[in-house]
Amino acid sequence: MTENMGSNKITEADIAIKVEGVYKDFNLPHEINQSLKQRLLSPLKKTSIEKQHALKDVSFEIKKGEFFGIVGRNGSGKSTLLKVLAQIYVPTKGSVTINGSLTPFIELGVGFNPELTGRENIYMNGAMLGFSKKEVNAMYDEVVQFAELEKFMDQKLKNYSSGMQVRLAFSIAIRAKTDILLIDEVLAVGDSNFQRKCYRTFNELKEEGKTIVFVSHNMADVERYCDRVVVLDGGNQLATCEPSEAKVRYFQLNDSSQKSKKESSSRNKFVRWGSGEFITDKVQTIKSSGKTSSRFSIGEDIGIKMSFSNISLGDNQDLVVGLNITGEKNENVIGPNTRNVKLNSSMRELVLWFKNPNLNNGTYSISVTVFDPSFTQQFDSIERPTSFSVSGDTTEGGLVIMDNLFEVIK
């Protein structure tokens, strides 16, 4: 089968994973007798079975070397689809073809023995992944260094935190001799530094030609890393599309589930989503004098002033505020966040200053998201509630102006 994507045609030899008309059903029993007494009292009582349609006619192809995303709300079928691809689940109907060796990073640490030390678990898990003792010896130091657990290798695994166990399991798993990686959101328990290290590893694996299938609720990561994305809702395949379109569809699904409304300002419309426990009330741009303005000259300081309301979070929740500045064609310009600034839910106002910015002529949009420190919980996110323009006399092209010097050699 050949898939036409623009001017490029894909042959069977280019396909890593082919999913054709996949359905997956589960039988859910109801009114189960919980005790012998209940069974004796109601011997003729029958158990009813409800059929849950977790996946419904899902079809797509993943090219070799592609970073492919799977997104959707909770209960949409993402993890079920990943387990079908991993051949943990057998489809009720349809087929999955895998071309190459495959390693699932779905439940990292499965097979670990809590009574063994970290060192012993490395050797045991390595053997399960097909490594010889000699090969594990060769990679042992790299595994431990990557996991940042040098001081804990002789402790029993049962004394490790969940994050430490994930770090160790991931450090072993990424060394598997495999063509295809299936990755669930197992990295959410790792700290932000370890997550960044993991993503750098994903990029390196992709450069090596590995195929990566990635399930995530973090649309910033999906947009940053994925080439294409399948969007699921209630087991249905809504689309297989570019990450930017998948992001819009995902936000629309969440807006619908939370009965959120698209809000409008005098010049543009925006969408917000999140748990709603802590929200951004207003976003505006200001000059160094403190005066509100949406017009700036090239090189002029730009302040982004945000005000917040604590709806139901309490006053002791640590927070991280992230911003995304995009250009007129949705290009990502910069994405600063307050990870290194101590903030909590007692905060009511925050100003981000861009000092002597090198932004070129153009109009720039601002988006704001409020996270917990692990970046896994989004309390509130607003997509482009406001924008500002930069103008000035320059012949430079592009989004930013950088100091440059042409040196004539000869």
C-alpha cells in the first residue's frame, strides 16, 4: 500500500507500523457477588456484561524514523492503542503490522525485584532485554550515570522512590537493541532535569533512524517533537494530522469537556483550558514607565504583565508560569518560564521583562500557562489572549536581529 503525503509517496519498505481497521473491546462485568454469603443468598443472580468499545476502526501508518504522537483526553483509548501496538493486547478486529524490533516503555520497571539491589536489577533487567553479562558490564557505568543513582546502587530497590525506579528503568531500556520505541507518559514522575535528559535522548535516537511513538498530554512536547499525530476521542480516530492541528483539536476537546467557552477581546479570540483551580485574569504588555501599550520600537524594553486569581487551590501550592511568544506565522520565538523563581498560589501579579529585545518588525502573540512544578498538571492555559507589535527602521530579515560582522578575507 502506498500513502500519498503531498509530493512524497511511501512504499511498504518505508513503513514501521501499519494499523488497519483496529477495534478493541473489553467485557465489563456488573453485579458481581463479592462473598460466599451473597452467592448463597442469591444463587440464581446473573452477572451482566457490558461491552466497552475502547478502540473503533483506527487506521494509520507510521514511517520508519518518524516521531509519531498519540493524544486525547483521559479515557480516549491512548494507552489501549499503545498496548495493541506493543502486542500486549490483541485487537478484537483489524490488524497491526510491525516492521522491525520493538521495545515498549509503557510500564517501566516491570520485572524489577524490590528485594534486589539496584545493581542486581540492572543485570536482571538487561538480561530480559537480551543483553549478555559482558554487554551489561560494558554499559553499567553509563546506565548508573544517566540515572544519577551512583550512591544508591547497593541499596534494595524497595527503598527507592518511584522517580528513582523510573530513572533506573529508563536508563536501561533506552539501550535496548530496537528499531521502534513505544513511550507512554511514564516520565511524568521524573524531575524536570531528568525529563529534559530523556528528550535529548529521544532526539539522538531519532537521528539514529529509530521510530518513536509517543503518548502525551503535554501539547508543547507534542508540537516540539512529533512529526505527525493521531487524535483520539472515545476510542474514535478524529484525525491523523500535523502537530499544530492536533494541538487545536486537543484543546477543543478539553474545552468541550469542561464546558469552557471561547473568549474574545476586541481584536482576537482565544481558548483557555486546564483544571481552573488557579487562573490568569489578564495579560497585557507595558512599557518601562509602567504604561500599558501594544506598540514598541525595535530594542525597546517590553513588559508582559499578568494578573491571577486563586479559585480553589489554597495558598501553599508551588507554581510555575510559562509563556510562549509566537510570530505572525505561528513560529515559536521564545518560551520562558519561572522554574527558577519561587512562586506559589498566593501570587496575584507577575511581570516578565524582555530587556533590550532583538525582535524584528512584526506582530507577536502571547500565550500563558500555569503549571505545577512537575509540569504535569495544568491549572490554566490561555492561547494568545493578547499580542503586541514591534516596528523600526531596519533592513534585517527574520524574527530577531542579532549583532553581526562581515569579515572580508580576501
